[in-house]
Amino acid sequence: METMKGEVVLNIPSEKAWEMYRNNEILSKINPDLLSAAEYIQGDGAPGSLRLFKLGPAIRNYVKESVEKIEKVETGRSVTYEVIGGDLKEMYDPYRVTFSFIPIEGDNNVNKCIAEWKAEFKVSAPATPPPEKAKDAALRFLKSFDNFQLSY
């Protein structure tokens, strides 16, 4: 299994970033070009829940939607999904993603956090490259939290 990860620094506390990520209504408004809708189609966000992500026009040529099963939740810190349906499932099997929000300690960093994206995957379709586009889109989306929270 291969691993890919990336991170961005957000100018918001990790608790607020976590709250934004877990709320489908807010998540669907952060950057509609990248993620047009998020909804729980089974469960409430606890392990075993299914969450549907409908991706926006900026990445529609790569992935239209994915259904993800929540495997693990560390409240206030991270959530891990396994993609069980959609375009990514056809390219990678398994495809597991973890989003983490880590506080940055220190005098001047009280209101900052590191937002991390990590994917574990195995390429299942011939000539499929590693999910570099998914990584880039996820990091651009996470960086959008900064601008959105100003209006939230």
C-alpha cells in the first residue's frame, strides 16, 4: 500500500476547523468549486456512517463524487474514511483518507492549526497515477477554511 500526505497551516484554532469539517452544511459552502455538497447518507458521523461528497466543477474532470465509510474518529482531531463508491474506488482499492486538525502550540500560534491530509491507497486500474490531483484538491480545499471562517 502506498501513502501520500500533505498539510497546510490555517489561521484558525483546530477546534473551529474540526467543527467546520464535520458540519455538512458548512462544508458544502466553504469552496463549492471543489466540493459542492456533503451529506451523511447513513449515520451521523460516527464510525460506520456513510458520507457522500459531490465534487465541484474545478475537479469534476477527475472525480465527480465519492461515498466514504467513516472508520475512525478522534474527536477534535481526526477522521478516517475508506472510499467505498465513486470514481476514486475505480482507480484505487483500497483508498483510505485521514483529515487531521492539529493545534500549533506557542505564544503567537494560539489561533492556528495544521490541517493534514493523508491517503493510503493501492492502484487498481492500469496506468492510474498516484492521487496527486486528489492531494492538491484536498489541500486547496483545506486552505479555503481560512477565507470562509471570516464570514462564518
